[in-house]
Amino acid sequence: MSFFIHTEVDLDTAIARLIEADPRFAPVLSQGGRPPLRRREGGFPGLASIVVSQQLSTASTQAIWGRLTRAIDPLEPAAMLRARPAKLARVGLSAPKIRTLKAIAKAVAKGELDLPALVRKEADEAHATLTAVHGIGPWTADVYLLACLGHADAWPAGDLALQEAAKLLLALKTRPTTKEMGPLAERWRPWRGVAARMLWTHYRAAKQRDGAPIAATANTTPKAKPTVTPGTSRTRRTDARRTQA
């Protein structure tokens, strides 16, 4: 049976169940705080927005998304299939993202990808259904399951920040690999998605306590330092010469 987190009450219930299953999450909650709900639109527009946001800053994502939704309104699979690649490139989409969006639109239009039906699937099965479509990688599938569907058991094992957070929680000597993250989370089923939310929040708080370069200051030595951004599968660099709000 699958569980979904659609409301704040759902999230509170899921957190309580996770702590019952593994009491180590009680100090995670007290130290890192309650994770935000963070729901996003589902369906084709929701999945398309995740594809657009990959490896981009929030500002760049918003700008490109705004141009895309003005150019294709409403943003539906049929309209995406009709759109010429040159038109999509002009709004700021890269060639790989254009191919992915068209592949998703084609899969939906042909009935090969039934997005509404994903809510009836277990997390691992829904994940496999999404990644079977050309261009949808594990990160995109995980974000869709967590943020758009609110799936309580989605587990983004390849996320670097989540791996670092698991290392902290479990007092591991090294960061667990994507393959190792699966067995580590078995105890947390069917609340792995809630565990991910709590661990991301905990990791963010831990970075702040440790003085990691989240917000650069004018007194910082002007040198780029790598940081892991919660909820991503990449290591980003914070330019210490620029001040973040």
C-alpha cells in the first residue's frame, strides 16, 4: 500500500510514523527542524518543469519557464510535439532538454506513460516507469514522485546531499554510494520519502552550524568552494566573491 503526503497533517503523521520505526530521527527533527511540505504541480507541466530546472539556478529556471509557458499555452503534450525545436531553443532550452520534453510528450500522447496512474504504483515501480522514458533520469523521477505526487516512499538514492546526510545520521566513515543507499533505507519503508525530507533539512542545518559556504560574505577569501545542494544530484560551486541574500 502506498502513502502520500498532500497536506501538513499528512506530513506530521508520516514524521511520527518514521520516528516510531527509527527513533534516530527524533534528534534529526529537533536539531534540523520540521521539513517543509514543498508540493508542486503534477502531470505533464509538472514533469516538464523539473526537466527545465535541471542544473539551472532558480532565476534561470523561472526565466526559461516563463518564456516556455508563454510560447506554448496551454503546455500540453500535443502542443509540445507540434513545437519546432528552433522555437523551443529560442526560449532557452538546450537540445538535450528539448529531446527529453518531446520524448515525454510522445510517451504520454501514445499512452506509454500514464502519469495519473503513477499514484497507484509503489514507489520503486513508479520510478521504473518514469525512467523507462528517454531522457528521464533517476533525479527527475525522484523529484516528480516526491514533490508532484507527494509519494511518501520515494528514495532519491543518488542525491549527494542525501548521501552526506545519511553519513551524518549513521555515523559512517565515508559517504555511502548510490548502490549502498538502497539497503540503508530499507528500515524506513514505506516512509523513505519522509526520511529524505528530514535528512535534507538536517543536512542544511548541519552545514550552517559547520560554517560551510552556503552564504558567502565580503570577508571571505575569493575562492570557489564546492558545496552540495540539498535536493540535487550535483555538486555546485559557491563563488565567494558574490554575496547571497
